[in-house]
Amino acid sequence: MRRFANGSRIGPAAVHGAAAVLLGTALLHLAARGVVQPRAALAFGAVVAAGEWARVSLPGDREHAPLGTAAALAYALLGPLHGLPTSHGVLQVVAVTGLGTLAGLLPLALPQVRARLRPDAARADTASRRLLTVAFAALLFQPLYGSGALDRAPLAGPWYGVLLSGVGALTALCDAVVAAVLHAARAGLRYTAALEDELRSLLGIGSAIAATGILVSLLAGEVGLWALPLFCTPLLLAQASFRRAAAIRATTGQTIEALARATEVAGYTPPGHARRVADTACALGRELGLGTRDLALLEYAALMHDIGQLSLVEPVPGGATAPLPAAEQQRIARLGSEVILRTGVPARVGRQVARSADPHRLPDGTADRTLPLAARIIRVANAHDDLLTSGRACGLSEAAARLEALERLRLARGRAFDPLVLDALARVGRRARVPG
């Protein structure tokens, strides 16, 4: 899914700057004080580095290093180690996490490695996010443990696990807040939509990371550093599953792109029409506050919205369905939906396409509350591209064609088209014409 080219840079810059200042302070502290219990620091730092190298791709063009994050969290929550107390403190946790992350990033210096990895911005985002989140966890736990407050409080046995679980839950929320700042800026989403995405991800890989970190920190008190390889293995297996799921998702996207081009190859729609409608629909979805998952399904539906035209004996002149009678538009949409539901694409995509030709207002004059937002968006995006194509064919300039298309859509405002979506289209269009 394409991103806004001029997305906000303030959020990522603030996160990166805070992480850099924090790491610099921690390294100065480490240089002045020396490394406390260096064997443990080296072991946890090595696992963080290995986890940084073995990343996994997530939906929305994001990356995660589950193993490295779990090891860093375990070190932040580490109390006794093999029955002996530890005293590394908050700043050493930050320094070990930062140095381990930097060690994991060293292979990026090799050109052949850099060529097959994602842009450095994604790695800088996740590295900064991890550093801030781990520092938060260490700040909650290490002063309590180092001061002996946990020994004086009745927190032995199960209650100690409850404490770690509570710190882990707060840390997960902190991570979601920071991740949402980065995700909103990179993907061009509203912050609330990005935060909803991140909170939803806590139920998946986020919960596995937190559980592994807490488990390692607990069991390290009994078995020592052997807890790292023993109890990180399940997370490695889960990470492999996420990688396979990401590969399946990529294959699904390629299949949908191929199906979308079928109408162009057959001469039913103009070249690039499906892609343009999908891009416009995603821009409108972002403007209206949709999250990553909803945007992905919207993109799938927009790409395949014209697949029903393959059932026509003769192509529609110019491939434009917007000028057709309402009943014919709806018939094409329903036929397309039946095809989509047989492709293995999520059923929600088929339902969105089936309703994408339905008018906003019912015959009795009331708004159709059952009409999905995605269907309303696709209807506007499709009509907008049809009208733009027609205007260009008539010799209008790009600006004039866009203005005329918007005005013609506004003539059916509140009847065929949702006013909310038309207003979003106008805002997106204004921003697209503003330089920089």
C-alpha cells in the first residue's frame, strides 16, 4: 500500500532524538561506572543483536525483531540470576540494549545485505522504539528491585510474577503509544487509527514478546542464563509462523494485482484504472481514519471493483461504469463479488465490492446505514477516475479536469455519493496541489 510522500516527520524525529539522548547518557554512565555483572550483560546483548538480525515483516510495511525485544525486556525485568541478586540498574539496561541493537545493525554495512533489506528508516524506528520501551520497563522495575523494596514487601512467590506481569502490561501500552507515533507518520494515518492498529497487534506478536520476556526474567532466577536459549525457542518458532503468514499475504496481494489487471488486458477498462482507483480509495480511507487492516481490505476491494465487467458481452465504452444506469452498475458489482468470493480473498472484500455501486440514499430519501464505508469510498473513487479520464480525453488540463470531476460528483452529493467521502476527496485534492 502506498504511503503519503509528505507524511509528518516530527514524530519520528522526536522518537529518534529521545532514543539517541537516552543511549548517549547510558553509554557515558557505563563508561564511568563500568559494566556490572558483564557475563549477564554480554549474554543478553548477544541475544538482542541476534534478534535484530532475524527480523520479521508485519502488515503495513513494518518490521519487528521479536527475539531482540523479548531479550531486552527480560534484562529490564531481571531480578535474581541463578539465586544471586543483580545490580545492573536502568542505564546499563539501556546501554546493553542499545549496543546489542547496533551490533545487530552492523551487517547493513555490507552492500549485498543492504540490497535485500527494507529501508534503514524502518530499522531506525524499531530500534528507537525498543530502546524507549525497555527504558520505561527498567524504570518501573529496577529501582524497586535495587532498593530492596521488593524484599520488604510481601511479593514472594506468585505475587512476584503478578508484579512482573503488571510491569509488562504497562510496558506493552507504552510500546503501543510510541509505535503509533511512528506508524501514523510513516503510513500517513491518523494517530487514533495507528494506535488502534498497535493495540490490536498486542493480541498477536506483542503478547508473545511480553510473555517471553517475563518468563525469561522469572526463570533466570532459577536456571541462570540458560533461560535465554531455552525459553526464547518458542518465540523463534512463532516468528517463523509470522514470516510464513507475511509471505502468504504477499502472495495474496500479487494474486489480487493480477486479477485486477484482467479487465485491462481484456480491454474492458483503461490501463491503470484499477490502480488509480485503489490509490484514491486508500488516500480517502486514511483521511477518514481507517487503520492498516481496513486499508488493506479496502485496497483489495478497490483493485477488483471492476472484475464483474468480464461477464459483459460487449465492453462498456471507455470502461467507465459511472455513467451506466444504477441497476446495471449494481449488477456488475454483484457479479464481481461472486467471482471474488471464490478466490480465497477475505469475504469482507467481496461484500465491499457487492455494495460499491449502491447509492448513498435509499428510495425513501434516508441514508443507507447498512452501506459499508469502504463501499462508499470505492464508489466515489471509481466515479472520480472515470470523470477524470473523460475530462482528459476532452482536452481539459489536469487542473480543469479535476475541478470538473469534483463539481460533477457534488451534483449527486447526498444521493449517489456520501457527503463525508466527497469532503474527504476535496481535502485530499487540495493537499495534493500544495507544493512540498
